[in-house]
Amino acid sequence: MIDYTPFWNTLKNSKENWYTLNKNHHLSFSTLNRLKNNLDVTTKTLNDLCRILDCDISDIVSYVPCEHDQEL
């Protein structure tokens, strides 16, 4: 499972917030809500967040093994 907990920690330690991500960087509230609920987002969104927050992908996402992952 992809977990976005690192994103919230990175956001908290940055000068950005929900409002600035939406108003200044044009990320939709729907996208932010998807992050909040650990739902899928595009790689473009992940790229944008890394650029906006000047961070690495590991500061945005982490992989957590989960019993509910789809079978391969």
C-alpha cells in the first residue's frame, strides 16, 4: 500500500499548506483529499509536489506492505 503520511509531515514543515497548494499551485481539493485518504494520485501530482516542496519522493510517499494488496 502506498502511504502518504510522509507528505503530511513534509507539508507541515514547509511554508505551504492546503490553501497555498490549492490557490498558488492549482492542486485541487479533490487531489489533496485523495492524499489524505491514501488513494491513488498521478505521478504528475507526485512530481509537482516534489517540485513545490523541494523534496524527494520519499518525503511524499512510502510503501507499506499490506495483506489487502491485490494479488500478483
